Amino acid sequence: MLTGVSARIQKDRQKREGMGSNERALRFLNQDYGVLRGECLENCCLFEDPQFPAIASSIGFKELGPYTSKTRGIVWQRPTELVADPQFITDGASRTDVCQGALGDCWLLAAIASLTLNNEVLHRVVPHGQSFQEEYAGIFHFQFWQYGEWVDVVIDDQLPTKDGELVFVHSAENNEFWSALVEKAYAKLNGSYEALSGGSTTEGFEDFTGGVAEMYQLNKAPRDLYSVIRKAVERGSLLGCSIDITSAHDQEAVTFKKLVKGHAYSVTGVKEVDYRGRQVRLIRIRNPWGQVEWTGSWSDGSSEWDHIGDDERDGMVNKEDGEFWMDFSEFLRQFSRLEICNLSPDALQMEEVRKWHTAVYDGCWRRGSTAGGCRNNPATFWINPQFKITLSEEDDDPEDEELACSFLCALMQKDRRRFRRQGQDMHTIGFAIYEVRVIVGRRNVHLKKDFFLTHGSCARSETFINLREVMSGPFPLPRCPPTARPQLLCVSLSLSLSNLSLFLISLSNHSLLQPEMSEDDVDENFKNMFRQLAGEDMEISVFELKTILNRLVIQKDGSARLGILEFQVLWNKIRKWLGIFRQFDLDKSGTMSTYEMRLALEASGFKLNNRILQSIVGRYADNDTIDFDNFIGALVKLEVMFSESAPCMPLHLTHPCHYPAPPCHAPPCHAPPCPAPPCHAPPCHAPPCPATPCPAQPCSALSCPASLCPALPCTATPCPRT
């Protein structure tokens, strides 16, 4: 199995080849639907999923856990055991196919119901060719978007039932099962049915489409919101709305006009009608319960319908199916929040729609290294992950006169529902955006504390909130000439540790600059001190320096002993590192805060990306502090890592070097056998060293391997020269 850099390279290559797209979805838990179905058909058996078995723990872990009152009496049954003629989809998927059961996942069901309004989008989630008739094997599969990739989730068709009825989502038609199976597949993706309880419709929208969501607070709605909704419906976007609650007692409380608080609704359409000589703007909404409808103006059976044409009325008024119309102004007063999911470019089928571009970048917060908290923590705010954005193309809207570049920014935390079983949940997250002109054209940038103490953000997420995702935008920026493209920095913030995805560009770099030294640089006083420590042989064992030298592997002749030059280098480094440690040991306690580690490493000559920094802090820190011994250990480890990975093309050790090596100034071996074995780096096609016959192919564009290849450690044959 590939790990580390190799795994990331392979994953990036597969992504460029289309793996992870909806057409080539990744196999969730490595289950191949085609292979498993074929095996079941060949063996004349029905599929039973070992990864999500029909047992109590698949239902839940707390309120729906094993042996609880809510799960007592539940039996897992296949549709073929429940009805005589089960159907996957009856007469096409519709909104009435999605009715809520005993699980508090109305947010998910509102999203599923919205899927039925766009057949193309629906069948990206629900693949064609599945039924209970042709080649039925008790196995189904569905596809969901997860943090930049589509995954194919395989399930068996055993569903939780009680007294012969489905416990969770069901269709208005009792022999139709596609919606119940979608819910089961999504429960498997998140660990259990109970993990789906409570959420935002946006979460379902995005996992069904791979799109980016917008959220509007209706008490601060823009004047053109009706136009925004109409355009969103026309281009196939998914829409949802809800009423905020002020206390736990309000959850799913029904108002006197039959609206449910803290409950997710789907927005399914808009229409303007001629009412008593004036145009009235209406909006159509659906309750996934399939019942409990609005009873105010324009509700089913209200007097307003008597004043519009019969044909128009007959096409709009519905029976008790959970769907109803409202006056748009009433909608703004009654509801608190509107969510719109804009479909990703590959999901947009209409050529007249101008497609937009997306980019997803991963990162993570780690306590002590990259989790700096919000602006209320000025000492650590700067260590949060930073992402650089360059806007270079204007996106003029023909309906306004403004020339601008704009973008949406969405920050998402990963896999939190799966951790609910361990008592964890969503973290509180947010982001801030800064306009930074000093970084134009520069890549290796991580802005420090002083910048954030003197600059305010130009945009930010509206609130810090414990949702899976926070999103703000679109952020319009004034048009700039090509030579002065807007440079923005996004700082992603978390009050706790978590993985994250961001639709921006990640800053990531590493570098190490080392001064060259020779024995001529060693002064006489130091030689005398070294002679006293090392003796007349002028060499010192690593054991004589105890703890510090036990960490050191900088000698270049492989002898495990230090000569005067190596000791001079070591001595100077330790003195330098001690000064740096004292500089960042602010309280003189003998320890340094891990939040200062990035600055201390940069002062030592290392500029590291977040991944390496997190690894170092995780290995060498204790209770968010690093003592001097561990600080030296980390620096020595970095010295060795960088000296071992420095061929002519940094860190690309998989390809041979085609560049000539520089002239060799290394002295010949003094006595056989020479401890310098051949290099483990890829073969180099540069000419041999001009100084003396070279024992092997020279090293990758560094000094000749007459003594030791500096690219990687060596362990093989002796040098043939003397």
C-alpha cells in the first residue's frame, strides 16, 4: 500500500484522469457494485452487506442505540418481504416519494425531494438500471459527493421495519422504495441512521450535487431576492428554507398557521399571478412530512384562489400532499433562512448557462500548530491555515453596471457525523478574507502576527457556527488592470481541531539554506578546545556528547565519529539554536509554546508547509510545549531530512538526473576500504567527476560521490580508488 507522498502523487494523477468524477466514482469501502452483484447472481443468493450489516448498531448508538425503547421491535426486512410487487421507482420520481419517518433528518429529505425537480441531477445520485425485477440480487448502489470526490456506496435492501411498516423515510406509494434506499446508503456513508439526525439542507444539497451553497437571512434579504430565486429555479439549483428556533422547546413546534419551526422545507417553484388587477409574487414550498401545510393566504382552499383564472388555479392548487403556495412577502416574514445550492459546472446541462469554475483545497487544524482560533486570540490567530486567491477574470452581470471579479468562499469540516458515535460533533468554524497587495507575485508567504494586528478583514463568514460548512459571498471586488490583479488571503478559523476543505489555493513551501564551511574557517581557540575534548586523534564519539549527539547524524564519512570540522559545525549550530530557543521561550520556563514553533523554525532556516509542521509538533510537543531537548531533536531531524532529499530537482527522486554534476573538489579516499557506497538516488547521466576516477555514477547535480552521495544515505560496496 502506498503511503505519504507516493499516495498523494498517485491520487492526484488518478484525479487528473477522471477518478472521483461522477462518471468514475470511487468505490466506498472498496466495494465494487458490478462484481458483488455478479457474484450474487452467479451463486443465486441475495446480497448481505458485511460493511453495514442489518444489526442494531447500524441504526444508532444513543437514542436509537441497541436495546433502547425506540429500537425495540425493529425487524430488518427486504421490500420483497413487505409487499407483493415492490418497485424501485413508480411512474418517475416525484416529491411525494419522500415522506419523513421516525428519524429527525428532515434536512436530508428536503434535499432528496428537491432532487426530483431535476431528472439529470437525480440520476447522478440514483444510477439507472436498478429494479426489483430484472436480475434482482438484493443489492443497490448510489453516488454521493464527498469533499471534492464522488463515491459509489453499495448497500443491501434490508430496511428497518416495525409492524410491517418502514420506520424511516417512505414513499406515499407503499410499494415504492428508491427514497428509503437512498436514505440507507447515506446512513452507511455517515456511520449510522442516527448520525443523520439534525442538520442543514445545504449539507444534503451539496452531497447530492457537488455544488456550492448560498445562504440568505430573510430578515436581511436583498431587494432582488425573488429574482435570485427565480433564476435559481430556472437553472436547476436546489433550494430549501427553514424557521429558526430560539430554544430547544421550539424544535418542530407548529405555529398557529401550521408552519413547523426548526424544520427543513423545500422550495419547489415561483410564479407571478394576476390577482384583482395586480401581479402577486408567489413561492411554492413543500414539507417533507407530506402533510401539515400552511393555512394562511394562498394556502390550499383559501379565498385568494377564487380571484384568478380556473385554468391557472387548477394547475397550482394541490391536495394535502405537504406542498403549498405563499405570498412572497409573507414568506419573508414567516421564514428565517433560505439556502440555494448552485450546481457544479459538470452538472449544468444547459448550454445557455454560463458555467463557473471551482477549486477544492484540503487542510486541517491541529492543536498547537495550526489551530489559532478567531480574532479574539491575536497572539495565535496568524497560525491558522492561510490560502491565497488571485482573481484575474471579470464576471460582468448584464443586469448591473458594475465591473467586478467575484467569488464564493465555502469552508467545510469533514467526516464529523461519523464521530458522533464517539461523542463528538460539529466544531465551530469560520473564515476571514484580507486584501494583501504586498504578496503580489509571491508564493512562499505565511503572514505573521504583526500584519493581522494592523489590518482588518475585507470580508468574512457571517458568523462562527457549528455547521458542517460556512459560506459567504459572492464577494465582488473592483476590476483591476492585469498588472494589479487583486490578491486576497483567506484565513480559515476553527475553535478546535478538525479537517477542512476550502475552495481556494493553498500556500505550501519548504526551503533550507545552509552555509558552506571548510577547516580553514575553524579558529585556533576552537581547535584547542576541541583537542581537549577529543584527544590527540582529533575525533570525538557520538556517545561522548550523550543526549544531543545521540540525536545527530551529520557526519559525512559514515564513521559515526565527529572530526574537527563536523564538531565545529555542530557547535555553531547548537549555539545558534540555543539563542533561538531563548528568544521564543518568552516566560523563561525552559519550554517554548508550540504556537511559536513556526517562527522558531524559520529563524533556524526552515520554512515548512502545514503538513510537516503538524507532524513535527505532534512528535516533539508535550501539552502544547516543546522543551530544549525536543527542539534540538526536531532541528536535527529536519537537517537530516533536507540533506538526504536534495538532488538536482528538489524532492523528485523518481526520475534520473540529466544535468551535469559540478566539478568535484573532494579528496580521494585515504585508505581502502572506503566507506562511501553507491548512491541510492536514481542513476545520473552526468559525466564522471573530472578530479579522479569515480567509483560509480556521480551524484545528482551536487558534489561528486567520492566520499558519500549527499542525496541519500549509502550502505554498499567499498570505493575502488586509493
